[in-house]
Amino acid sequence: MILFDGRPIQAIVVDIEGTTTDIAFVKSVLFPYALQRLRGFMGDLAPTPEGQAILQQVRAEVGQPDLPLEACLDQLLAWAKADQKITPLKTLQGLIWAEGYRDKAYYSHVYKDAAAYLQDWHRQGVPLYVYSSGSVAAQKLLFAHTLEGDLTPCFQGFFDTTTGSKLESASYRKIATSMEIPPAEILFLSDHPGELAAAQQAGWQVCAVQRPGTPDFPAGLPVVHDFEALPIVVQASA
Ligand SMILES: [Mg+2]
């Protein structure tokens, strides 16, 4: 039996950026790396079927079926600089980040308390899930390459915005349905008030995670500063 603040839960769903991971890792490490590698990486990838598929998607997106390679690269760079979530760009960023992890250009950041508790809960049989705006592929890469080791085995499932916006309660209803758990028995941890409100509207239990730099939360929300402070109790089943 798992209790959050005295109420039974069956699973914990975590946000990544600002919750398990310092926002600065994504903003100051991953995005600049993808930006800097974009032209060279995509240039090499262009002749391959994978590269061709990305270029086709860029051309479809801008409605110019004959857009030359150089112009496609310019478009991808412009989207990347504007931090736009366009599918071919997200696919390409995922491939570039995979290369960066493989080459050990960086390790992903996971707060020590988050890594310790995720591993601990997993050992105790608590079902854990991720819901993040980064693609599922990027989520798996991130948790596979932390300084604390590969944390992906801790998770039973990963959800991204292909399920829906994190600010809409319908997304949380869909996730609960796919997890086959009553909404009231799911706990969501996030640093974003809008996400927490949407999850609450869907009937989930929520707790705000306030890391250094996170703005204050509206009154009434339970707030912790690290995972150690979460009022979660795991009782061995009789
Ligand atoms: Mg977040």
C-alpha cells in the first residue's frame, strides 16, 4: 500500500524539467548542443533515408515540396532558435542529443534526491511514470545517461505531448485510462502550476516541487523542495 499524505495512491507520475531535473540542463546544455551541431549533423544525415524523411517533413511543413537542402537547413535552424516544437526538428534534436550522450559530450542532470527516491520507490514496487513535453525518445535518453546511472528501469511508462498538452485536463484523463488506474489514486509531481491545476481537474492528486529558481505557487497546493520531503509512505503488503 502506498500513501500520499495519508491517502492511497497506486502510481507516481513525474514531470522532468524543474522537477527531477534542473531546467538549466535543458536550456544551457541540450539546446545549445543541438543548435551548434544542427547544420553539420543534418548535412551528413541528408542522403540517408532517415535524413530524407526529415527533409520531406520540413518541406511539407512549409508547403514547398522543392525546397533545396540549404533552405531546409536554414528553416530547421530558425525553428531551433525560436524553440519551436515542430516534429522534424524534434526528431532531429533527438538524434543529435543521442549522439551527444553517446560521445559523452554531457551527462543528464537529475537532482540527487530525485534519483535516490525514484530508485528507492522502484525497489519497493511503486509504479513510476514520466509525463514531459520532451519526446518519449528524449525522456529515455535523459534518464539513461545520468551521473547516477541508468534510471530508465525505474519507469513503467513514458508519456509526452502526443498524448496531449500538459495544460489540459483531458491529457491526464487519457493517461489515467492508459495506466488503468483511477485518477484519484495517481500522484503527479511538477514545478508548473498550470500542469498541476490540469491534473487536479482530472481528479489526480498533486504535489508542487519547488526547486531553486521556481516561482512561488498559488496558495493551497502542497509544496515540497525535494523528493525527500514528500509525505509518501510505502507499506509492505501483508
Ligand atoms: Mg517542469
